[in-house]
Amino acid sequence: MRTFSHLPDLGDGGAAVGRGLRVLVADDERDTVLTLGILLRSEGFDVRTTTRGADVPGAVRDFNPDLVLLDIGMPGPPLIAVTAYRTSADKVLARDSGFHHHIGKPYNPVALIHLLSILKRTY
């Protein structure tokens, strides 16, 4: 598990807050991306932005961000929650959070492959 002990004390204020942290901002609303980019850069963050969901995986690979601000409702591939949280309420929460599908752990391999085959035909 990754810890965030390397993050600066937010009480420092000013550009020290974001110094050294890489943040990827991904949102299909151009104004949101521009506004967040300006705000974060003014606080010292190293920021990359994208307005295309399809570009997010490559941006993560190439930029290696410490944090990602992601509009989970942006156009792009379906989001599948794979989680040990399996209750009905957890499934509703995942759906309300923007995930398209919910797979509980331990997962059923047959059900997972079935879902992926359906998604392959759909997307």
C-alpha cells in the first residue's frame, strides 16, 4: 500500500503545497481542465491535462502522476469496479460513482469473461 508521507504539509500555503507532485487532470469539459490546470499550477503542481478519456491510460503511463483528478463520467471505455465490497449498497454506490459495472471479489471467472465478451461486442 502506498503512503503519502512524502506529501507537503498543507499548512505551508503558496507554491509549496504542490511542489514536486505530478497531477493528471482528465475531464471532457475543456473549461474545467483549463481552470483546474491554472489553479494547480499556481500552487506549484506539475500538471498534465486531457479532455479525451481514451488518452488517460497513455497519459498515466507517460506522465506517471502522483494523483489523478478524473471525471468518471467522461466519454471513454466502460469503468468496471473490481472490489471486495459486495453488498447491494456497494453496487449502488459504485454505479452512482460512475462505474458502469461491478465485479465483487473473489470474482467468478465465468461471469467476468461473460461481461468482457459482452462489452467487446458493445464497444
